[in-house]
Amino acid sequence: MERNQIIGSMTDLMSYGARKRLTPRDELASGLKGAAVRPWRRRAGEASSGRQVGAASDLGGVCISHPAGLHAFDWSGRPRFVTTLNAEVLLLARRRSDFGNFLRHNIITVDGQWTLWATRWKYRDAVAVAKQSGYDLLQAAARACARDGRRLFLLGASTEANARAVERLAAEHGCRADGFSPPYASFPFPEPVDALIHSEVAAARPDVLVVGFGAPKQELWARDHAAWLTELGVSYVLFLGGAIDMVAGKVPRAPRLVRRLGLESPYRLAQSPQRFKRELGKLEFLWLLLTGKL
């Protein structure tokens, strides 16, 4: 691709992302807020605007099953695995076949400004897309548990952050919440660590299990214990990385205006300069998008 073409594509992408940013009123009008998109149903539902709400979309070989987000929960007692897709997760799925293969069976939502812009640019007005961060998904799960009398369990983060996040979710939403911070160990976990996790989670018998080990450790751990999670009757396993720390207040969330402008990455980089190498890796994502490989 010629240099001028790439520059033109980049300008188009940034202007399109800014032009298509949805306000809360737009989202409500388009049926995104509270959309009754049932997990695993990938048949498109036609929105009044002509865009497909809930239509599955492909980005870089990963099927985004819920581009408008996961807002409706049902309680089947069979685990459904939920991944919020950002640029880092997508690149990791391209590099590691075991991780990418596992994502093929997951409920996938859009997280991160890069994946939001990329999905909107690729599908234009054909699919309604909205960003749902891990923080927002965790709050939605807590509300659903409170409403339906279900149990929520947070697995991961530090002992202090885990306890504080559990306390905050229970206080804010009135849900039954519990949690456990296992000792740090490389993956695959040694048997004593797995035994501790099994004991704590089984005692709580959660309907929603939030795993915050970071990708790909959290996904591969759940993959290896899928049969046990099924026996336990867990309905949802949410892979939310650092969301527990954010709910606990350990990691500050970007202000609302910063989030609306799509500037969370620069904000987090300013808060944590050690993230520079991670942010630099997103240039690969941009290159793949501009060269038509996503």
C-alpha cells in the first residue's frame, strides 16, 4: 500500500471514529442500552436506524458476537465465557493459537478505543457498535445479580483490592458478592494453588465468576477447568483483567469527558508511564487495520 494511501486511511479512520461517537441518547435510540441480546444468539436483529443490533462481526479473525455489549443475563447454569476485546487481546489471539482458538467459543464484546474505531470503520453503518469496558461489564453483572438474587465472585487481584471491590459492589448494588485472591504463581498453577481456588469458589457457588489474572492466563485457566465450572453451575465467567483493581479504586478510572473523547489510553499512560511499551505495541494493530489485514 502506498504511503499516501495509508495516511489517507488513517485520516479517514480518525475522522470516522469522531463522527460516529454515540451519545447516551443515541445509544438508547439505537437500542444499544439494555438490548436483549441473548448470549450465543448470533442472528442479527434489525434496529430502527437500519443498523444490525447484535450482529456478529469479525475483526482480525476474532468474532465479536456482541458488538453492542452484553446487557442481558440469563441463568442457564452452564458457563459462558465472556471476553472484552481490546487491541492487546486481539494481537495476542493472532500470536497464540491456543488463546485464539479458545476465544472462538466466547461471547466477545468491544473494549478499548482502537477496537471500537476499527470495528466501526470496517463495518460503517452496517452494525451498531458500542464500547463496553471491563469495568462497565462488571457493574452490569453486579446489577443483574442483585436484581435476580444471584451470586457474584471475584477471583484475582491483590487481597486488599479484591476485598475492597467486593465491598463496593455489594454496597452499591446490593448483590451477594464474595472473592478470593490466590497466591501469585506462574501458569499452569501448581496443584496447591488450584486446590485453594477450587475450595474458595466452590464454597461460594457463584452464578457469575469474574477472573482477573490477566490475559492469557485467565482464559487458559478457565479453559482447563471448564468441566469443573460446569459441575459447579456457573452461568458466566467474565475475563476482566484489571477491572477488579479499578472497582477497588486502586487504579483510577479516566474521567467521563476523557472516556467520551476516546482518550483513555493517553490518560492511563500519563498515570502510569511504565505502560509505554504496551501502548507502543498498539502500532501493530493500527498497521494491520490500515493494510486491510483486520
